[in-house]
Amino acid sequence: MAKSHTADNLRNVSDTPENILVVPRHVFETLGAFQGLSLEADRYLTAFLDPQSNLFLPRPSAEADPSYKQIIPYLVLRHGDRVLGYTRGKSGGEARLHAKMSLGIGGHMNDGDTHAAHFDRAAYLRAVERELHEELEIPGPYRQRAVALINDDSNEVGRVHLGVVHLVEVDSPDIRPREDSIRNPAFFTAAELRAQHDRLETWSQICLGGLDRLLAS
């Protein structure tokens, strides 16, 4: 999970904790909790983005409360048969992931992304695009779609987060970071990524394990 958007320019309340998008864990469990990767992205997202199913919580509270899941878009960039990987810098928002290698770009959804008290699908898609363009400069056309969900309740980071994997297919490999939390970005083959498996953060290891299915979806 990369540095989240604070939207201070919209709220002008820099001393106020960021209010981030969450769904109650019981909503996730009712739909069918799982460990690892699920390719039923649309089924889960349709339920999560029903305004009756999501809300905003102050980020410090959400980080400490596993009865809620923070919804995190996890954008995996593909160029041909290669996938973007990078090293997380110290300026990223999640200190527990610093220096790890990641395949995913993204961050928290927050109340600066909507004027309503909840998220609907349109607000979510706007926020995904905002995250993508805050983090990266992408020359030329691209196409993106949600293809999977990641859940990992085996550690303290994963217990309070739920990843939505978006596959972003780019026409040009000339990707440039806009944030110094994204270091040494490059496109790698699946074999090259598997050789660096132990450097990957947990969500990226999960993506790598199902990479063939993700790229074929």
C-alpha cells in the first residue's frame, strides 16, 4: 500500500486524521472470506460499493481495528509479458513495508474522493484513477480493470486491509514515478520476479503466485 492521498487542498485540515474508506469485516465474511487471491473481483466490489456497506473511519482507528477492512486498490502494470516492479522508499505511508519490493501501485480511498458520506462505484473509479496519476506518469494510452481481490489475515498489516487488484495494460514501458516512495521501477518477466520472491511484500507474493491467472483474466 503506497502513500495515501491526504486531500489537504480540499479540506485544509492538515492536523485532522485522514478519514479512509472501510467495509465492516462482517460484510466481507458474509460474501465469503478467503485467504490469498480471489478472481471474483466484481462480485465483491459490487457489494462493497453499495453505499449501505461502506463508511469512513479516521485512519489511526482503522489501522488498529480488524473488525473493519480498509479498501486498497492495488494497481499492477503490464507491458506485453512483463510486469512493473519497484522498491518502496521511506516516504511511503506504510512504514512496515519500507524497502520491500512491490508489484502494486495504490493507496487508501478517503473522503476527499467524494462529497457523499459513502462511496459508490463512480467515486471508487475516480479515486483509482487519482491514485494512478498521483503515483506514476504514464505516457500514451492504457486500459485498466479490476481482476482480483487479495486478503491476507496472517499478519497485522493484512488483517486490516483488503486489496483490489487492477490490471493496468500500458502501451509504453516508459513509466516514471511521481513519488519518491517508488524507487527503481522496471518491467520484469515472471521468471525474473520469481527469482526475487523473498524480496516481495506479502501482497506481491500472492499476486506472483497467481500471475498467470491475473494476466489471463
